[in-house]
Amino acid sequence: MVVIAAQNDTEEETLKDILFKLKKNILNQENNIEEPILLIVDIPGIVGYPWSINPNSLIILIQWLTENFSGCITILPSLPINYNSERVLENWGLGAFLKRENISILYPDKITAISSIIDNEIKTEKKDNSIPTFKSFKTVILYTQIGLLDENTLWSGSTLLYQLQLNFQSLFNKISVYPSEEITSNELLQAQWIWNWLLHFFPKKMNSKNYIQGNYPAKKKILTLFISSAFSIISKNSIIYDPTLIPLKPKMIFLSDSFSEIEHMTYHYFKKTLSKSFFYPIFREIFDQNLKKDLELLTDNNLSSFAVSDLIKENRLQKFHIHTYFGELSEEEGFFAYHIPDLLNDLLFDDFQNVNHIALLIGNKPPVPKQADWIIIFGENAIKSTLNAPFTLLDKNKLPKEPFKIIDFEIGGNQILDDDELEREILRKQRKIRNKIEKLETKINAFIDSISDKSIEEERNLLILTAKKKNAQKIQNLRTKIEKIRIDLLIKNEIRKIKLEKPNIIINQKIIRIPSVALSGLDFIPYLKQKWSKKEAPSFHFFYNKLIPFYQFSNPKNEWNKKIITQLKEVLKTTISEISTPLLPEIQRKLKKVKDQRNQEFKKFKIREKIAQQKIKNDYDPKILELKKKLKNLKKEEKKHRRKRFLMQLQRFSNYFLNKSILKKELVEDKEKISLKNPKDFQEDIKEENKSA
Amino acid sequence: MLKHDNHEKNLKNYQTESSTQAQLQYNMKIIFESTQYYQKNKQFQYELFQIPFLNLTCDISAFQEFWSAFYYYILNTNANSIEIILNKEGSPSRAYLIECTNEGLLLNINSMDISLFNNQIKEKLTLKEQFDEILPIIKKKYNLNIGNIHIYSNNFIEELFSIFSHTISQQLDFIEVIVKYSLLFIQARNRNNKEKIFFECFPETDFTRFIDGINETFDFILEDSKSQLEDTLISFIKNCFPRKKFSLSIQSSTKVIAYLVDSRNPSILIKYLPLNPSLLDKHMKNNKSKLEYLKYLKKKYNTPTNFIFDLAPILKNIEMFIQSTFPVSLYRLDIIFQGLIKNYRSYEFEWLMHPSPLIMNEQFRYWQYAFKIPLNIRKLAYWNIPRFVITNAFENIGVEGKILAIFGDNFHILNHSNNFSVQENYFGLLWSINTNKIQSVSFISADSIKELSQKSHQIYSKNNLKKKQNTEHCKTMEQFSQQLQLNLYPKYGYIHTICWISTDLIRTFMQTLRFDIFSSNLMYWFKLKRMLKKFKDPDNFYVYPNSPLYNLLLHKKSGSFLKEILPILVELREF
């Protein structure tokens, strides 16, 4: 058993070299490629090369197989089962080639589709039409595209096998809902065969996972070829294409018929320790079998080993603040934990650039994140162990609440002010009232100016005095307000403080919980989509819509959601009863005390205000009365004078009839004189008349 | 003044009657004289002249300003140069020494003694060695430090003059001239060129490096016959050009030049527009005066649309473009397009137009938002758009692959004709991408496309599909593309994506984004939708295999697709 390696300028040439060496050195009469052949290809998502294998190389391999051995080839893409594998392969433009070469493709997603059709009362038709023609595969080729997972682990054959195991496990979980005896399609038989073949590599799990009877390969050991292409290497944590990533180019391809040896050799050439990798504990038995033997590498020229440790650091920069909080991880969660931070990084970068902290919680009892804007909890273990975590519930009163501004008006905002802020706020409000006082003062001056043309001084003085009195009353009122504001704001702040002592507990809405069922492939996306609106995350929604034809998203189950909500509500109830109820009487007592204090203060202000108003009255009223009296007298005298004049006129009028011509003249003169006279002249006339009297 | 009038007369005479050499000499003389005059008097002697080799009238001061901002991409910062023209045997026949000012303005030209170079040619010295050897001699003899040495072959000069003579006789329009000159320079810099057309220089400049890069990437330029390539490119560019009449002004810090562009006919007319000097005295530093100027242009020359662009951002974009290292990476393209989009969104800062577009009205924007149209040109996310396009275009390909872009007038014939015969001007460009870099571009000529297409058509026409609806057209295009992919495999290898793009679509795209969207009425939204509908029509655009983005476009209504995509392309957050 040897490992063949080749290095050349193009991947196609390198693959051709490898295949030539394979034919020459490994294959013989006993150990030869026989039909039917199962070709498992590494395709993690809809992303192209070097995340997935190079389609050009795949065509070359298929052509080589058909030319040299057999055309009976079945291709199995390693996509998670919810992917529409047919569409993904078409998206690569491989449809025409595979059709031309008559290659059959095993679509895992179609098996589940068939089983669901059978369940929906088309059983009989299917049963009659389909006669299974499946023959056990005699050769399996596992074509992997090498990549990086982290500092210690490569994406290699072991990753592909592990992923296949996960896929088929979830596939059979899905099918087990339906009666398996009813399904007799070729695809299902093939899937059962692959499952049985896969279990060879997982000795640890032999006890827990049963073989499916009937199609177990008769020959226990079939020819399995492992091709690991390391022509271009990239970090395969995220399956989203990023044009800024530059792959490393070791330009190597490895091939072997031993899983253990090719893994040892690949890790050796990339200066990594296999025992430190994530997959070592899973495949330990197989890896340790060949540890003592010397590895043999068949190659024409000396290959230089390639350090890829810096690739992750240099190439995949942390785009924004996604923080991971891992608890005790199960095996599946551990594998998922490799992908999810980078995947989310790529998925959410456009929409959440301004978010400071997104926390990812995976595993049993994960650490508690501090001040996270969003918390995403993956898996039942994490969900259960964090139900009572401090971040699950929020005290609404302790959340920062800032007012928003419309033009210059602040709306909302209920924060407690500290001493300086409070003093500033008091001064701001007092300044407003002081401005009003200044305005009133300017108004009174303007009023005085406006009545300066009044002829009667007493009347003018009276008007001024009454206006001044009113103004003084208003100003006094405002001055009391100024004093009141200080107390009012101080006490309001105090009340707010006391009220906030009472916890207002709500369920934290910024937590997204994703069940373990959704840990494969992209099944978690609908849970995120449910929480984030189109307006909030347009790029994320676009990605989701774009992927709909390629991925069968299942909507989050309402039952599961309801269950979680009821659990949370229970937690909320108990927390409220535990925390808030004992605090209530004390808070109410404090509130009452403060309110009483305010009322007392306000009473004092009222009394003071009354006294001040009275004083103003006392100051102004006598003066006003005096002026009013004077004005009254003046008016009386004027009245008298008018009567007198009237009588005089009457007398003249009577005389007129006696002496028409003379009286007429006099009357006209008098009239003119009277019209020219003003009230002062009248007063003087009256005085003169009094004197003469 | 008298001198000025004479110059105007001369210019007209030379433009119409004189030989190519005489005209070139006259215009070069004007450039040299005006620089000399400017050195003494700090103003230009003449107003107008013909740009050498282009037959395009231009304001001399504006030209000189543009040249001083642009020359160091073509020449070294020390612009003094020696120009050597070789005869058919390869020995120097003529040599000129060109003296320039510190600003790169051409000051003087002197004929040189050829015997100076004879030894060097005999000894077969490299250009660098020639330069090093000649440098002290020139310093001693002419008291001048030279910064460049250029060598032209006789064939190159002949070719150059033949294009120029065609330009003067007005047999070629502006696009044709530019394409012909570009191809000539590319050909001259190609080391494998067998026709002894070459142009060498030392030290290398951005311009030569750029042409060399194009030669490296576009390896097909010499493979096919040049005239066929020229014809294809010219007809392609002309068909892609929006059919409009508009005025285009370019403003530098002190000058403005205006041209009338009339592309309503197949031959594109570019004409210099003389301007009223009193209008230009205001220097047009604010937008109000610029708008006044544009109104004046509209009134005087009856141009329905009038643009004015600042020179500085144009130069910046040219610099970004010309300084690209080859093979060009997708990251570099990202940056170049970022610059272009930044320029596009900077209305009122870097460009202005008349009639004023409604979409740029701030009050109108609120109405737009009220109707849930999240389009704000001023807030285009220039940093995001190129990345978004590249990511979606290369998602299924990855960092390595081949894309075939087939251009044609229309693909209607593929979908509708049973008796298939390709008469449209088809040609394909096969882009090879390697580690996110455009490694090479191969040209697939109209004939080979025709041949391969016919092969494909024979296969799929057996199905006798009735092609009436878009979905059926798509099926036809899919089958067609599949067959084309298989046919091309033996020669070109695996092609990941085949993209059919009609020139009609490119024209509509350019017209919508440059003219329709900035219209002064409310129709811009419908025109955007109309453009998207064209993308959906397989007669104009088809992508095989259907990428996720294209798939979404096909299955969504244009309006809802726009509303979904615009929040990603426009930064709607208020900071």
C-alpha cells in the first residue's frame, strides 16, 4: 500500500500524472477497478473551486475511467441532504457532460422526495413500476478537495467521510418517518449500501448504529481509492465565495487505496500533526493501525512540504465582531462549530457592520456573554442550559433609553440624571422662564410707550399702574415657578430612581434559538430570517431568496417555537415572583415619602405665592384707587359742565326765536368756540365761572 | 489679433486642403510656439488648434493643461526625449530631439545627426544601453538632460500616417480612429509581431506597461486578421453607444472645453463647440454658474442633454486604470469600479447636467421613500456594488475557471429561426480566471461561433420546439449553450459559464444609467424596470448555467427584484 503524489503546473496535468502512476503501480489483476464504480465528490455548497473540486478534473477522471475501465459510474455529491444536488451540479455546468458520458447521479435529496411521494398514496404505482436493478458497487473513489479548517485540522478525506456519515444519518432519520419496506427504489438501495460501507470507517460507532440489512457488500473489503487534490488550498470554513481570498498553491495531488496512509501523508506534507486534528479521535483505530509502519511515497521528484498554518490568519480576517462562546461540545456540535463563525461572518457582514457584538453560543453550559447586541444559541444543549441564564431576561428599567429628536423636540427618553446633569437641566428650564420674565418687562415698557399720547394724565397713570400690577403678578407667578421647577425636577428624578428600583422584567427579544435539527447545512438560516426583517438585513434576505431553488429550507416549526416560549414565560413568571414581589412594599413606602415631601414643598410655595400676590395688591391698589377717584371727579365735573353748556345753549336757542338774526350769529360763534376747546379749557372755564360766582 | 485671424484661416485651410504631414507639422508648430509664448508671457498666443493625429479641434490652453496633467503616464517625468525613426533596413533614418518644459509642455524640436546612433545599432545594444550611452553626448552637445528614448519602425510610422490621412479625409469617425490607433499601438508592442511594426521606448512608462499588459492578457490580437478584429470591435462599440445627442464639457481649474456628441446615426459625430468667452470669465466655480453655462449651451447648440465633468476625477480614474498590474486581479477591478461609481454618485460635486434630474431633488426623495423606492444616487454604496457583482458572478466558478461571453446584435434568431443561419455580428471572448486574476482573454471569431452554433443548432432543432414564451426561449438557449460548451471543450477546455450579451442590452444599460435615470420627469423608475426586463429576455441576455442571481432575476417581477436589490446597493442608513 503506497501513496502516490504528483506535482505539476496545472491541475489537469497533475491528475493525469497521478492516474498514469496508479495504473502502473497500484492496479493489478487482483486489485483492479471494477464496475459499478461509485465516485464520491467533495462539494460542500454552491460555491466553486477550490471550495469544491475542480469540475474540469472531474471530467478528466470520468473520461479516464470510462476509457480504461467501465462507463458504469455513479456520482454522489457530498452535499448536505437539503441541497437540491441536481440544481447545484447544473449550476456548475456539469449537466451536459454527465449526460453525454451517461453517468448516473445519486441525489440524496431525491430519496427523501421519493419516500414522501410513497407516503402520499402513490405507493402502489411506484411499487409496480420500479423494479430495483441495483448491483453492489465494486469500486469506490473518494475525491476530496483539500482545504483548511483550523490551525490543526485539514479538510481532507476524513472530513469528507465524516460529513457523509452526518448526511446519511440525517437522511435515514428523515426516511425512518416513513415505512422503509415500501421503498424499493434504486436510489434507496444505493444509499443503504453506502451507509453500510461508510460504517466501516467508524468502528467506534459500530454498537450505536446498526447496519441496514440486505445490501451489505458481500466482499468485506472493496477497492477504495482516495484522491486528495491539494492543488489549490483555501480555508473551507465558510462556503460563501469571497473574491478577496487568495488560495495557496501547493500544486499537489495525492492518491492512495489506504485511508490511513493518505491522511498521514497529507498531514505530514502540510506540516501538521494528525493526532492533534479534530478527526483523530473519531478515526483513531484506523489511523493507529498504520502508525508504526513506514510510509511509502511514490513520486518522481522531491516534493517540498508546504506550511499552511499562516493561511487562516492572513487570509480569513475577522470581518466584524462575532464572538464564540463554546460550552461542552458534542461531536456533531464540534464539527458545526468549525463552520458557523466564518459562515455567519460572511453572511451578516453587509447588514450588521455597525453591530458591536454578536455572540454565538454552542454546547452544554456555554459561558455567559456580556453586553451582546444579538445572541445566537445553537443546539438543544445550549438552549436548555441557558434558559435560566442572566441574559435570557432583561430588566427593561436598566436598559439605556435615549430620547429621539424630531426637529428640536425630544420624544421619549426616561433616563435618570446624575447631579451635574440634573443641575444643568434645572438651569435650562429656569432659563426658559427667565426669558419669559424678560419678555414681560420689555412688553410693559412698550405698553407705556404706546399710551404716551393719552391726553389725560390720570387716565394714563391708571392704565400704567394696572398694567404694572398685572405684570408684577405674572412675574411673581413665574418666579415661584422658577423655584418650583428645582424642587419638581429633583423630586421627579428621585421618583424615577425609586420606580426604576422595581425591576420591569421582560424576555430578551434579541436572542435567536436554533434547535439541533437545524445544525446541518444551511438549515439554521430560516430561524435567523424569522427574527430579522427585510429592512434590518436586506443582504441576508437576498441571500436566502437567491438560495431557494438550490436549497430546501424548512420553516421553523411552530410547536417547537411555542414550547420554547412557554418555557421562557415560566422562567419569567418565577423570576418576577422571586425578584420583584419582595421589593414592592419598600418601593411604595419610599414613593409615598417623596410625594409627601413634594406636596409639602408645593404647599409652602402656594402660601408664599399668596403672600407675595397680596403684597403686590397692597402696593398697587391704593394708588390705583386714588387715581380712579381723581378720574371719577374729573368725569363728574365734565358732566356738570356739559349740562351747564347744554342749558346755556338751550337758553340761547329760545332767545333765537325771539331775536332771530342776532341769536343766529352768536350761536355760530359759540359753536365754533366750543368745538375748539379741549377738556382742559373746560376746566379753566369752570374755574373762572366759579371765581366769578 | 491679426496673427490670430491668420491662424484661424490657416487652420481651416490645413484642415481641408493640406497634406497629412503639412497639417501635422502646422499643428505641432502651434504647440511648440504656444509653449514658447507662454513661457515668456504667461498666456497663450492662439486659441484653437487641431489635436495631432486626431483631427479634433481643441482649445490650445485646455489641451496644454490636460497634457501637463497627463503626460507622465506617456513620458517620463523628465519629458525631454529622443525620437528615432528607423528605415526599412532597421537603421536610423531620422532622429529628433524634443525639448520640454518642467511641466511636460513641448517646447522645441530639433533634428539630430543620425550618425550618433549608427554605432549603437551596429553593436546591437539594448535600449537601456543606448540610452546610457547617448545621455552624456546629448548633455555635451545640446546641454539637455533627456528622460526618454523612443524608437519607431518605418512600418509603424507609415501605418500611423495612413490612419491619420484617413482621419483627415473624414473617412473615419472618432470611434474608428481610436480603435485603429489602439490596435496599432498594441500590435507595435507585441514581441511576436511579424509585420515589423514596432515601437520601443526606454524607460518604460505606465502607458507602455499598460499596453504590454493588454498584449499579455488579450493574446488574440495578432492571431486573427487585424482588419476583421477592427471591424468587429468598431461595430460592437458603435452598437453599444447610446443613440443620443448631447454636449459634453470638461472643466479644469481654469478652462472649459465643450464638444457636441451626436450618436443618433451609426457614425458618431464629435464636434468642438466654440464658447462665449464672457461666459467663461466667471470661472464657473459654483454650480449655479455651471448650470447657467449649460443652459447657454442648450440654447445655442440645441442639445437636449448637457453634461459638464471635472477633469480631476477623470484623470484619477484614468490613473487607476492605466496603473493596473497585469494580469488584472478581480480586487483591482473592484477598486477601479469603486472609483467610477464614486464619480457617478458625486452629482453637483464632480459633474452636473442640464436639464436638472428629478432624482437628485432632495424633496422628491421623500416622495420616493414614501412609495418605498429606496433609490438614492447620492448614497450609492460604491464600496459594496462591485463586490456584490463579482461575488454573484463568480460564486459558482470560484477562484479558477473560464467564462465565455458571447456578444451579438441580438439572439432573437437563435430562438425564432428554424432555418438557422447566423447573420448577426457574433463574437466571443473567453476569459480565463486564475486565482482571482484575469489570466488571459481569447477571442472566438464570428466564423467559429457561427460554425459551432450551427452544429449546436442542428442538434437541438430536431426537437422542433415551438418557441413563444420566455421560459421556452430559456430552454432553447440552455440546450444551445450546453451544446456549445461541449463543442468548445476539445479546443478550449471546460467552460464554466456561457454568457450571451446583446449590444442592444449594453446600449439600453448605458442609456438608462447615464440618461434615462437622470431625466427630468417621473419615468425613470419605469425605465429602470424596462432595463431589467431586457435582462430577463433571452433574446438579449442569457447565462448558462443559471447562476443564483440570474435565477432570482428570471423568477421575480422587475419591480420587486429592484426593491429587493436596491437596499443592498444603496446605503440607506442615516448617520
